[in-house]
Amino acid sequence: MRFAIVFRFKRRRSDIGIDSNNLLNTNDSTGYNSMYTFSAGNTGQGGTWGAPTSIDAPRVMRINDTLGF
């Protein structure tokens, strides 16, 4: 998502804005463990099959300014 405002000074132009990524911070899983490995150590925990291996990146905000002349 991007929010910006444009300022004009005679023949020059300034674009000041804020860019944001993952604004709602969803934490959706993007990868899962698809291999089940049986061992005596992981039976009490239910194994690792289907466990998330990666999630969406956290919130990122960037402030920018573009000057055109």
C-alpha cells in the first residue's frame, strides 16, 4: 500500500510518500514440512509433518521522497 502527496514549486515537483508491506501483519504460512520422519524422539510431539517452515515477512514501512526538475 502506498500513500503519497505531490508538491509543486514552479517548475519543480516533489513526491513524498510512505510505502508499506504486510500492513495487516497476517503471519500466513508460506511453506510446510511435507516429509514425515518417524523416530522415538518426536512421537510425543506428534512429529513434524505439516509444521510451518516459513511465514510472510513482517511489517515493513519505507518513507521516500522524489524530486523532479
